[in-house]
Amino acid sequence: MQNGMNFCLIKSCSASKEKNNSLQFVLFVANIVPMKTFETLTEAINDLKVRGYDRDFNLRETCIECSQSNTQLSAADFEITETYHFDGSTDVDDEVVLYAIESKTGLKGTLVNAYGAYSDSVSDVLIAKLRFHK
């Protein structure tokens, strides 16, 4: 089972040309944030709820939707702040990804996306945003 993964956020990258005409790249790392690991999806959701991710989002064709607050967010209206992967123990089509979502207005919640037979149809823009964080 593959659970949470480590990641870092790169704040900026610059390149300069040295005297010998070779390029030198310098990375400025803003944060290195170790992700938590969880044995179960329920455990991860409960931890996120304690940390303020108390809304449930669902995928729609062109947005994500929170029925609790009657809110629809396009791909440009939210950020994915954390992801957790859970693999099916017997079938690779049972992969589930948990996304921690934060809207530009501060609304925080989770989105569970199951891949395989139960995967939803969504717009190319949403697919690209989710795939980047998969």
C-alpha cells in the first residue's frame, strides 16, 4: 500500500551563465513539508477534518461541488494542498486518491476520487489539475 508522499515546494529557480558557457541552475526551496502517512482512507479524512478540512467536495463535469455550502468551484477557484494515495489490496482499479482542497475564499474540505470502474467523467481542465497532484 502506498500512502502519503513527501514533497517540497520550489519557490523559484534561476539560471546564470558561467564564464565557461555552462548554465548553472539554482533552486530556492521555500518549504519542505513531510506528508503524514495513513493506513486507511477514513484515518486520513478524520485527520484532515480535525485540521479544518470539514467540507465534502464532489466532482462534477466542469467543477467541484460542496453541497453543504451550495458552492461550485472551477479549477481556477481552488488549490490542492495535500494528496494521499490508497491502492486496492486486490485490484489496481481500486485506487483512491484523497485531495485536501482549499478555495480562494478559505473554504476547506476533501475530495475522494476513485479511479477505475467508478471513475467520473470530468472536464480536461479538472483532469489536468487533479493529475498534476496525483
